Amino acid sequence: MGNRLGVLGTGTRVRLDPFLVGAENNPGARITLSEQVTKDLAITYSQDLSSNRQQVVLIEYFVTRNTSIQASRDELGNFGLDVKLRKRIK
């Protein structure tokens, strides 16, 4: 659908996840859009469809195959910066 509108690129992944919200376990859904902009840069946007307040934006830059830097902004407007190191144990 997004490609027909010309909004999403060819590398965009769309995911719709059901989940339960709150103490009453009200059913809801979260949509996640992920775009691999370049081989080194990925952007992910996620939002609760029942509320426009629960948004998360994640930008990940791959320094090497096993190292990446993530910048994120959550639904409260808080920013974070993480360094991820991956190690495969055989």
C-alpha cells in the first residue's frame, strides 16, 4: 500500500503487532516501520495505534559488522544514545 502512494521506499518493512494495554488488558495494536536507508544506516518508527502519545524513533548506524550506535527518542521525548557490541560465541 505504501509503495502505491510513493511514501515508502523499497527497503521498508511494515509490521503490525497486537498487544494488551493497561490493567484492564485492553487489546491494541502497534505499527512499526523500518527502513534500511543505506547499508550503514537504519531508521525505525513505532507507534501505538490507539494513542498518538506512544511513539518511538530509533536510528541505528552500523560502524562495523559487530558494532553499532543507536540514537532513540521515546514517547516521553527522552533521548538516548547506546553503543551495541555483538559477539558470537561458537
